[in-house]
Amino acid sequence: MINRRPVARTKAKSKRWEPPRAFWMGLPLAAMALGLATMAFGETVIKSHGVSNFDALKYGSDMAHLDYVNPDAPKGGEFSQWSQATFDSFNLYTRKGVPAPLTGLMYESILTSAADDFYGAYCYICETLEYPESRDWVIFNLRPEVTFSDGSPMTAEDVKFSFDLVLEQGISEYRSVVESFVESVEVLGPHQIRYNFTDTAPFKDRLTFAGGTTIWSKTWFEETGARLDESTTDPFMGTGPYVVDKVDIGRQLIYKRNPNYWGADLPWNIGQNNFDSIRVEVFGDSQAAFEAFKAGEYTFRNENSSKTWGTGYDFPALTDGKVLRAELKDGTIGSAQAFVFNLDREVWNDPKVRAAVRLMFNFEWSNETLFFGLYERVNSFWENSPLEATGVPTEAEKALLQPLVDKGLLNASVLTEEAIMAPTSGKRVLDRKNLRAASALLDEAGWAVGEDGIRRKDGVELKADILSFSPAFDRIINPYVENLKRLGIAAKLDRVDVSQYVDRRRKGDFDMTTHSFGMGFEPGFGLRQWYSHETADDSSRNLMRLRNEAYDELINHVVAASTLDELETAVHALDRALRAEGFWVPQWFKDKHTVAYWDMYRHPEPLPPLALGELSFWWYDAEAHQRLLDAGALKR
């Protein structure tokens, strides 16, 4: 599906970001900046280069290039980065195997989005789209010049084949969504395809859902016999700007820019896809990876370790200016990272037990001692955006929540109490006030402390194994484990290799694990993969196995929202209810990209709010690279 861009945000303590006044005028759903509109069967048919649910499209059909790119950016050079996750497959669409990083470089979809347009979706593989006001169907008029990486033409048959392949062999959680959205797909001509939607398909999401179809070569699949539900070391053939050049499974992967890429001169790509090659080095250990960066074995690092960011960047190459270090503004919604409970395990069904465990994570101490003050606390699934629930519910929110309380699906407190905030702690790693509160909760829940200091109920120990794969996370989890032990919980860090980690999360073989809830500015049907009871048995997103039908009903309100006011109200209600459920231990987020790179890359100023864009609109400075080579700082 097309990536719906999230909202820009400001720091937690500053005034929240407000969209332009026109966003909130309650405009009816319509595509703006439209082309020709005709009549068919008594209904207006809209023909356009894009669509937006809530505001005018930022870019017209005659745009020369995106506003935030450098249209004169030179082509050339290599971009290199690291990955900790080993891989054994190029198939991102199956549960089998661990997929290689950056496979998205090889594939494209019918529609795309811009990193400075919060609501727009634009024709990319298509030239125009046509649809009635009812959005019962959409026709995409495809670009005849589109080709696959081998130079063979892409046609509407390939689009339909790709869609049908997902229906036949795709992951079940996504396949069920597809089936509920699309009634049929028709090839109307070599470069024209029509999607007919079901009556139950969410109105706002119909066009972007169909336009999000990833396109593969029908001929390639037929000739190779590859399957979408099987692991493969051969990448699927797509239309994207890069192809695999060299691969050493689990160790190194190099993509190269396709010199015959069909879309090189497309206005959307001016100033983009600037590197000749993109190399990924795989390391099993983050510290070894950092040492390799310092030695110039790869040249770009999006730093995800606050410890390394706070203490590690004092090596000679940085001091001499050969390596640049920057904090660049990130305008996306704060990723709601958290420990989540596996609700399929009986012990975590008790909200008092979950609340007690939540009290023992000391963010304040962690941020000061471990993170060098780099992070803010996560409280909401839509952190630091207009969609974040605050204070007590409004009357409009209560109207959505009251029926669910009446059915016994939600606790009545959600109607009167302020939106749940993460607990706060003192400066010592063990906050004794929180320890006493957590102890009281477990006592009330019937978990008594034995002579050995371990809590038991009906002869069963209270255990909490925290599943992880990264050694860099040990320093964060271990103090939490010690706090849980002080509470009487037999807690431990359960660190495994990446393959086991991926497999056990999929199977639900864990007590707690870290999860990131990446919510969007225009949430819709995709919320079902995160929070619906229907996805609890087999979901890569509903890891907590949430099975409360209240959230399905709240998601329906989000999906049905026809104005921004309605959307905000529905998301507030959903956010409020999810936070009250307490299936998580909120961790942290940061509103900046912390990056370091050898002084051979450049980027536009300013960056757009919704993307760092290092692989798309940064570029290579050949003269600067040559200076590094001449100085002996990098190998030739």
C-alpha cells in the first residue's frame, strides 16, 4: 500500500503543530487541483493527476520537480550504510526467512506521495486516474513508457497479475483486507486498469489502496516459478530505479542504479536516485559496526544508539572534519516505541499486573543516565500531533466511547479520566514510591511474595521474560529486569539471534518484547492490522494479541470520518481507549535524525518535514570524496 505520510510535529513542550486554517474547514471529501470532469451514468467522473481527502494537492500536473530536491544534484558515487539484521531472502512478503534490507529500492506502485504534502497521493506509474464521486471504482491510465529492470514493457496485465498474486499467496492478515476492499480488477487495455470496490470498502482509502499495488513482472514469475509465500534468494523483478548488483547472503548487499531506468526524467525523479550504487554492510554487533564506520568501511550512519551518540563521536576523523555529525529535524509523528505484553498469556490479562510492571520502568533515570537526555517520553500512539488525545474526553469523543462502555467492552473510567500518561519516576534507578504502588497492585491481584522473594499465585511463579536480539539494548533492559526482580517478579532478558527473534514474535512465543507503533497522519483501514481482534492470531503488527472488539468499532469511526474534525475526534477516542487498555510499557521517541557521515554527501536545505531522504534526494560530492582519498582517510 502507498505510504500515507504522518504529520509534522514540534518538541513536546512547545506549542503543537497546527495545520493551515483551510485544513479544518470541514471540507467534503474531494480531489483538488482536478483536471477534466465528465459525466457517466448520471454521476460526475473526476479525472486528475492525484487525489487528496482533506486538502488541495500541493503539486500540479505541470510540476517541474519536487520543491525540496536539488534539481541540479549530480549523479554518481556510492552510498554505504550498515545493517544489524542478517538476511537470507529477498522476499519481503512472506513469513519465511529474514528479508534483505532496502528491497523497496527495486519496486514501485501506481501512486506515490511527497515528503512535504501531508495528504496528497499522486500518479506515478499512471498518468491520470478517473473515478466517480461515489468512488465505487477507479481507472488508472498507466504510463506506456514504464519498463521492468530488464527493459521489458510493463502493462496493465502485470498490475492485475501482481494484485492477484497477493490474493493467492500473500500474508493472510493483508489478504483478508484486500478481499474486503476490492470486488474485481479489470484490464481495459494495455495501459488501462480498473479496480471495482466492495460496498464495505472504506470510502477515503479506496483509491490509495488500489494505487498502492506493488508491481512485479508477470513473465518473470511465470518463467522462474517463484512464489510470494516462499523465501527466495532471487529478487522479484520490478520497475524501480535500483537492481541488485552483488550479494553475499547475510554479509553484504550492493544495489546499483539501473542505467536504463524508465523514470529517470520523470519530474518526480528530478534530483532523486542520485547514487550510482548503494551498499549495505551487515554486522552482528553494533559496536563492531561503529568501529567499522570510524575506519571508513562504510560512510553513512543514522545513529540509533544514544550512548554512541553521546560518547562515541570523539575520534580523529570527526575532530579533523572528515566526518560530519548532525541533528536534522524530523517532522514525522513520534514513533510510539514500547515494551508490549503478550496478552495471550494468562498472566498479562490482569490490568493490575500490567500496571505494576509498567511502573517499574524508569524512563527519567534511563534518559539521563543512558540516553544523555536525547529522548522524550512516549505517551500517545500519535505522539506530539493533533491526533494525540489530551485531557478528559470531549462530548464528541464520549459519544463514540459511551456505547462501548455500555456493552462492557471498555471501562467507564475512559469517559471521565484524563488520557493515561506514562508513569514518572525519580532520578534513582529504583523509584521506591513506584515500587510500593506496584507491590500494592500485585498484592490486590493475588500475587503473594514467598520466602525466596518471588511472587506466586496458585503455586505459579510470576515471570516476565523480555525477548530481544540486540546487545545494544542490554543496558536498557537489564536495569528494568533488576527493578522487576525487586518487585518479586522472576524477570530476565531473553536475547536470541535475529532469526529466532523474528520467528518467536510471529508465533507469539514471548512474554514481553519491544515494538514500534508507526502511526500515520491520515489513519484508516490499516489500523485493523495493528489493533483488530481479527489479526490477533497472525499479525506482524498486533504483536500484543489484542482481542477487544471495542477497537474494531472505534477504527470503523476513524475509517468513516469525512472531515478533519471527525477524524481527529475518532482518533482521539481510539488513542484514549488504547492507552487505557495498558498493553504496553511506553519507552521514548526523538524529534530529530541523528546522523553522521564521511564528508562526501550533501543534502538540500531545508529538508522536507516528512523524510530524511538520504537514499533518495541526497547526493555525492566527488571533489570532497577525492580529498578524503588523497588524505588517506578512505580506501580507494
